[in-house]
Amino acid sequence: MKGCAVLALLAPAILAIVLPGPARANDYPTPVVADYVIGCMASNGETQEMLQRCSCSIDAVSSIMPYDDYEKAETVLRMQFATGDQAGIFREMTALKTMVDTLRLAQIEADFRCF
């Protein structure tokens, strides 16, 4: 009987260790995080310190904006560099500019936190 009582007390702790916890709302996919960190390190230096700072930076960005918003803003930002008449819409629409501005502000905040 005593064994059952001990098991009942330990069960929640065991489950907490074995079962994955709830995902954070702003978790970014691993390839996106890796791409961000690799790009950041390419710009700032390929050192252990930059690895830490660049990892901090994407963590800061993800704490500021949800992944869906990040993905949309990144897409618009990339399309702004495209050529042709149809690409102009990505440079001119106010709503799209606002998306990119939000991403840039998140990156500025990340720079303050991490660099």
C-alpha cells in the first residue's frame, strides 16, 4: 500500500519529465532559427560570441512577434528587392511597409538586448 502512495506522489513528476511541455506561442521552426543565426554570423563574425549573440537575437525577435507575422514580413522584405512592375506593389503598399517596419523594430530591439 505504501508503494502505491509513493507512486501516486511521484507520477506527476515523472510525467513532467517524460512528456514534452506545451510549446511556446512564438516558437519558430528550427530551419528558420538556423537560417537567421547563420546569416547573422555571416554579417557579424563567425565566433562563439557571435553564435551566442545571434541566437539571443532570434530569441528576442520571436518574443516580440509571432512566427506568422515574421514569415509574412520576411517574404515582403525579400519581394521588395525583386525587379519588375509587379514587385513594386511590395515597396508601395502601406500595409506591407508596416509589416517590414515591425520586423525592423523587432530586430532593433533584439540588437539592444543582445549586442
